Amino acid sequence: MNDALVFDALRTPRGRGKSDGSLYEIRPIQLLKVTLQAIAQRNQLNTKMVDDVLIGCVSPIDDQGYNIAKAAVMYAGWDTGVSGMQINRFCASGLEAINLAAMKVRSGWDSLIVAGGVESMSRVPMGSDMGPLMYDPEIIHQIQYIPQGVSADLIATREGFTRDQLDRYALQSHQRAEQAQDNGRFARSTIPIYDQNGLLLLDKDEYLHRGTTLEILSDLPPAFSTYGEWGFDDLALQKYPDISKSNHVHTAGNSSGMVDGAALLLIGSRDIGKEAGLTPRARIISTATVSVEPTIMLTGAGPATEKALKIAGMTSKDINLWECNEAFASVVLQFQQELNIPDDILNVNGGSIAFGHPLGATGAMLLGTLLDEMERRDLQTGLVTLCVGGGMGVATIIERV
Amino acid sequence: MIYYQKDIDNIATLTLDMEGRSVNVINHEIREAFIPVIQHLQKEKRKGVLKGVILTSAKKTFLAGGDLEYLFHANDPKEIFRFAQEMKAFLRALESPGVPVVAAINGSAIGAGFEVALACHRRIAVDNPSIRLGLPEVELGLIPGGGGIIRLLWLLGIERAYPILSNGKRYAPKEALHIGIIDDLAHSEQDMLQQAKQWLLQTPEGRRPWDRADASIPEGNARQLKTAKLIRHLTARLAKESHPELPAPRSILKVLTEGSKVDFDTACRIESRYYTELVRSAQCKNMIKAFWFDTNYIKEGKDRPQGFGRFRPRKIGVIGAGLMGSGIALAALLNGKEVVLKDVSKLIADRGKEFVESRLKEKVARGELNIQQQQEVLSKITTTENAKDFESCDLVIEAVFENRMVKQKVTREAEDYLDDFSFFATNTISIPITKLAEATRKPAHYVGLHFFHPADEIPLVEIVQGEKTSDETIARAFDFVQSIRKTPIIVKDVWGFYAARVRNTYILEGITMLQEGYSPAMIENLGKQAGMPQGALSLADKLSLNMVLRYEKQAAEHYGPRYIQHPAVKVIQFMLEEVDRPGLKKRAGFYDYPMEGSPSLWSKLTDYYPSDGRKSRTQKELIERFLVAQVLEAVWCMQEGVIHSIPAANLGSIYGWGFPSFRGGVIQYIKDVGLDVFITNCKRLQRKHGQRFQLPSKTKQILRHDPALFQS
């Protein structure tokens, strides 16, 4: 079987996902175009050799609708022979695109694929695509489908995580993020975004709140208590009657932020790498998807990781560096506790709490960040995992080559 | 049935007057009668000899609801769907573009009756506060089936239509105008007809918004994000405010949501499909059983001792101007009685009157009373400190606090002024009537009338027959309770009577689970999931653990050597004796009750009763235990003659302590799960949890005949 090799990873900076964000004026297809052009240029790629472009996107409507993947491929001026497909596995869409690319390559039916994701949350807010899980009364009641923040609070309540614990974790994320940015750890893989006249719009992640302290974090109001009071807490208690009420401990400070961005990886077989003169950086060892109970929803990262490890014939001890998406602080704390992962090898450069979580793009960004850091630290193995809407979880293990 | 009359301005008046009935109802018959009439109207319109139509009623009511007897027995989905579609076709014909129709609403129009009004192009109602309008089908586990949901959707939009459809309210005309379900008020019937005619003369064609190409649903449909977000909010609120097994409010939201995305006639079919689903549901059948069949059985006086003439009390004496006394006074006043309210001083009695006044003001604000009626009601209450003022009362109810000496003292004072044609009632929850009667001179005329708090709202009264209470007094008490539009149930003078006795088994079962290692949160949540209004532990606190224990001790006394101690007793004794936590009054029970903020489960409870983390596997069984414990106690009550009929037991359980209405009440529960299944379940529970789940020996006999369903 072919190995699925990672040749390169690139991303845009993350812009604040609101109307005051630097990327708000930019259409998401533009973010993809720039990243596609950059990855082609940096690798001296003859785009004719690319079989497919897989793009994860969580709200594929409006600016992101009607198969943005193929649209972007054409807009970027790539060879007409390159196809494109947009996929949606919620927050793991970007990672899922990579995993799918790996599978295509390993099967031998495709040789070279660009995979990643895009999300402009400032222009296409979460839920804009209005599916039944969000807006259909019958589905919501039957599945007891609650907003993710309420699920995160439910995890914290059931695991006994206090507000202080969550805020401390958030503070660490901010501190690590600040340090990483100051030390230029992302410079190598981040493409600045310019307008059509070459005027700079954004060249580094801008969501980061520098100088955040525990005091600042602890002063923030709960972000999801209103949803809880509407009745989503009652819905949660229908499934989890073992708690008397949910503690609303998540805030804007210890949950991931809304941002805009895109990320891409170049994935292919050894043969195509030789043919195109590409140097492999890592090998995708295994991938896994799982699904867990959908009301608590965000506990899928652990089981996905276990499954990926099992497929790879590894144990958690064999992983040198970890990325678990910081969707909410309780998600990471619960995951860390479940797999007993040391603090100093998990989310070492901060994460979505500090930098923001551009939904469809995040999985691809995390894999790129992980690979850069593995190379910097000269470590062999790394794992990326994300909790996912609907109770799903996705994990990917890579190894440097 | 439908009288047709046309005036010189070519305005036809259709007057509904169903033969052999005191009210007009919607059934197959009236629908069929309408078809040729509508065809005739359309023909006349085409010929140019008809300007418009006024639809009104010759009865006191405009048009009452649908045929519940039919719906209770209907089960074939094809037939029910067709029934709903035919109803819609009839209303569609009435409103179809052409002849403008005004509903001239001279009396109440409820449910299907109001749907007819909604299918008219304009609704004008007489501003009479006793008229009620609305779509309260949810109360029977049902939804409108004649297109009423879709019409309100198009007239008002989702945000305004949803509460009207889901809160079960019947609106007075003023309120109805305010919320937009009628278009105008008239000060008299004549004015109503004149206004109707006026409007028809100015309106060349009747056409509903949904029949206009350019019209859309006010405030948008569910495809629009703003509306979708509102629906999500309403969906969440439903989880908070209504039990998952009450399907009707959920169906209303679904019909509004789905119906808003398609055209009117498709939306109507969607409504018919949900309607069919609900009509066939066990919950709906159970609710119709309780609120129609059982209620009618009680209303017809079948439990009332026979052979005594109807007692028509006019003037009521009430002793004690506390919350209970004032509530009783208010209930009597609102039903046209005169009330003499007595307390130790006139000053204190006046406080009761103030309470009455404030409640009346609220009713005026809601349009349920007008100022004149409010004054009239208020003029009927007098306050006093002198028992002599009871002289012309037809009955006196004592509602002073639970102390035997005090109760007996006030009874003796009042008795002197009552004649043989009246009776004296005590409102007690825990003192035996027979004991209280010892102090009276006329124990045959002495009876217990147990009102439930808040007395003006809870529609149930337990009539407690002491040893010497005569049948005639029971009959009078029955008539009195009915005359203030409450449901009377006759109960035996034993501990807790009926309601408190059965309710106690729910509390004891919850406390037992605590000792078995279930977490307190689980016990409380599953109690609510069973459909009970609150958790067993919080209910215990509210009543006080002393009271819970006292009932159980009285049971022990009653059964003597046959009594087997309930496992909950040890826990209660521990709470009372070891940790001194008797409940809400002391702000310490199973819960902590801080001066500020909401109560929370006592944190040390799990130190004494550790939870062993048993979870999902047993949840269904806990819910079952909560309900079956009550059901068995109710069957015992029937077997021991504590309560006399299945309808009384069912309604007593729903109104008295909030047994889930979607189960139809305690006895209907057995019918709902099926007698054989129920027996098997009890045996299983008995093996696991002991004698208290033993089936009473006469269960089958008791269930054999349900008098509410007996066709006489």
C-alpha cells in the first residue's frame, strides 16, 4: 500500500470573525485562492499533477456555498483538470479532508491531493445553513440536541471542573500562544493577506488578547447561561438526570473564538513526490472517526484518539506531541484526563481559545502547527484530534519521515 | 339547523340552531348541512344577488368544540385524516374567494367552533366578558384540526400565534381583540349585526391573505434565519415548560414551523397529519378520558348521594381570612355567591377582602371582568368579627389553622346561627372530621371540605364524610362545590383522606431510592420525568418531613399488625432526629433554602446516603416505581372505600397532587399500560422491593367497570 505523505502545509492568518476583523472584507474564496497559489508556488507545483482539492467548510452557504472547493480551484487559475469537493464534518472538516486525501492516496487511486479547509465566520456566521439539528423542533427534542456551549458546560459540571480550573487552562493557552507568536513559530507557514493592489490586510493571527490575566478571565460573564435558561439545560437534564443543574462555567475567555481563515496541506504518494521533486515531511499513520452520545456531544476526541492509536498499533505513550482542539476548556481538560497526557506536550503553542477556531479550517491548521513544532523539537510522532458537532470525534496520527 | 334569511341589501344571515341541543357543536351533521348552503351562496353571488353573509347563532353560545366522543374512539388513521381533511374542505369552501362572510360572535366559540369563526373573513364579537374565545385543544392533548393553526399562522405569524395555540387559554372578547384573533367588538348583539352589515356593504369580495398572490406570513417563515432562531428558542422553552409526553404543544410548534415553509393547502395537510397522530396517541385518549368522560361523570352527580333535592346555596360564611379562607371566599364570589368573611377582628377580616379585591383587579386587567361586574362582586362580600352575621348563611366553612381546639371553638360559635337547612364545613388536611365533629351539636350537618391551595385556582375539593355526617349533608356539600364550578370528590375520613394519602407514597418512594444509593439529583429529575410537578424530596420538604412521617404513622395505626414499615421511615427519622432537618419551614431539609438565591440539594446528603452511580439502566424502572406506588395506593383507597369511583380517583389525582394528566390519572394508568402488563410489573417490583408493591386483592374487580365509559 502507498504511504500518504505530507509534503507541505500552509495557512492564512486568523482574522477576528466579526465585522471589525481584518479579513471581513475578503471573501472566503479569496482566502482559498491565495493559499492555493502560495502552496503551488512554494512547491514549484505543476497543478496539472493534482488529482483533487478537498475543502472542509462548516457553513457551505452564501459566500461559501455551491462547492467552494471547485470554485476556488478555478479562481486560483489552476489547471482545468483539477477537480474540487467541499465536505462538512463540522469542526473536523479540515482534518477530515486531510484524512480523506490520505485514504485516496493510500488506495492508489489518487496520487496528489490538496486538502484543508476554509471558514469566514465574519461573513457566514455559524448556523447560516440552517439545518434540522439547529432549527427543527422535532429533531432537537428527539435527540436532545443542545448548543455546544451548553454541552461544554455539561461536561464541566459532570466532571466537576470549576470555573477557576477552566480559566487557568485558558490563561495557559493565552500565554503559550503569545510566546509562540513572539518567537515567530508560525511565520514559516503563514501567508500574509493582501488586497488586489498589494496593500497588506493581515499578516498574523489577530484574535489573541495579549496580556490576558486570570483576573480578566474570571470577570467574564458566562456565555451560555442564556441558552441554558431558555430550556436547553432542561433538555440536557432529560438525558443526564444525575446532575441537579448545569454550571455555566464557560465564557468568551475559556471557549474558542470566532475567526476567519483557510489552511491547506499537500498530500501524496512517494512516487508522485519524486516525480514532482517534493520532499516529504511526514507520513499519515492512521485516521479515525467516532461518534458518541450527541447531547454531551463534545467527548469524541478521546474515543477517536483511542481508535486511531489502535489502528496504528500504538499506545498514547508512543505519541510525542499532541494537539487537541480547544473548542472549550472543559473539552481539553476532559480529554487530557481521559488519556493521561502530560501538560508540556499538549497544545504547546496555544490553541483555539487564544487564536480562535475557524471551524472548517481548524483541523488543517492544527496539523500544520503540529508538524512545524515536531520539526522544531525534532520529535517523531504527533496526534491531532477534535471534538465534533453531533457527538463525533476525529483523530489523525502523523510521523516524521 | 342553519336558518337562512336575506335582507333588501342582499345580505344573508345564517343562524345556527342545532335541534335537540343546548349548544351548537361541530360534528359530521352540521358539516353536511353546510355544504348545500355554501353552494347556494356561491350561486347567488355569481348571479349578483348576494352582497355578503353574516354567520351567527341562535343559542347562547356561538359554536362549541368538536365531538370528543368520536375522537376518543377513533383509531383508524385513514379515517381520522379524512375527518380532518373534510372539516378543512368545509371551512375552505366557506372562506374561498367570493362571498365575504362575517362571523357575528354572540356567544362563546371554543376549539372547532372558533375554527369556524377563523374561516370567516371578519370576526366581530359582542363585548360580553363572560364570552370565551380560543383554541384550547392542547388541554386535551389535541391540536386544532380544521386549519386553525395554519390560519393563525397566516393571520398573526409564528411568534404571536404560538402562545395562543399552546397555552390552552380561553380569551374574553377584549383580550381576543388585543391579541388579534378577532377584528372588532360590539356593545350589543344589534350593534354587532349592524357592524357586520356595514363591513359587508363596503367589501366587494372575500379573500383571505393566503389566497392572495402577493401576501406572506407576517414576520416571516421558518426559512428565514430570524424566524428559525425564534423557533429554536421556543423549542428550548418547551423543554423547560412542558413535559415531553405532552405532545400537543410540540406538534403545534412543528406544524407552525413546517407549515410556514409551504403553501396554505399543503400546510393544512401537514396539520391534518399531526392531528391524526395526536388523536391516536395514548396521551390524548387519556386526557379526553379524564377531562371529558370523568369530568362529565362527576358533573352528572353520579357519585352524589341520591334522593335529596338540589341544594342551591346563596350565601356562604367563611371563617378565617388567611390565604385559604380568602381563596375560598373568592371562588364563591366569582360564582355569584354572597360571602360573609369572619376573623378574630374585622381588621383582619378586611385583609381577606383586600386579597379578593386585588385578584379581581387582575381579572379586570385581563378583560375577564368589567368594572361594573367587579363592583358587583365586591358588593357581595362583607367582613365581620361577629358570628351572628352568619345567621342567614346557607353554609359556613371554617378555614382557620390546623389546631383542633381552635377549630372546635369557632365551630361552636357559628353553629348557633345555622338552621337545619344548612351545614358546617371544616377545611382541614390532617385532623379527622369525626374527632372535630365531637364538639358540634349537629354532627350530621358537619362535613370536611378540603380545598387545595390556591383555593380559587385548584378545581378540586375533597368532601370528607365523618362517621356521623349524613348523606344529605354530603349531597349538599356536593351541590355547593359544583355550584362554585369545582370538582367534588367524596372521600372517607382516614389519614390524609385521599389526595394526601396517595401523594405520600410518591414522596416515600423517592426517599427510599435515596437509601438505595440513587443520587438525590437523579431522584428529583426522574420524578419530574415521570410527569410529577416536582421532585419527591422537594415535595417532602415543602410538606415538612414531620407531616410525611405523621401520615405514615397513621397508616401504621390503621393497619395494626398488618402494617409493614416503609423503608423510607428510617431515612425520615434520621433527617428529623439525627440532623434536625425537617424541611422548608426550617430552611433545612433534603434541600438547603438560603435566604437569597434558589434552593439546592443539601450537600451532605450524599455523605450519609452515598450514591453508587447507578444510571441509565434503571432510570425507566425508577419512573415506573414513582407512578406504580401511587397507583397501587389509589387502588387500595378504592378497595377500602376511601374513594368511591374511578372518575373521582382519576380527577382527584390530577387536580389534587398533579399526577400526570397524559396518563389520565391514577386508575387510568393501569388501563393505559394494560391490566395484565400492570400485574406482571407489580409482581416484578414486589419481588425486588417488597410488599408495598403487592397488588390489592380486588384490583381486577375494581377495574372491571369504568362508570365514566358506561353508555347509559
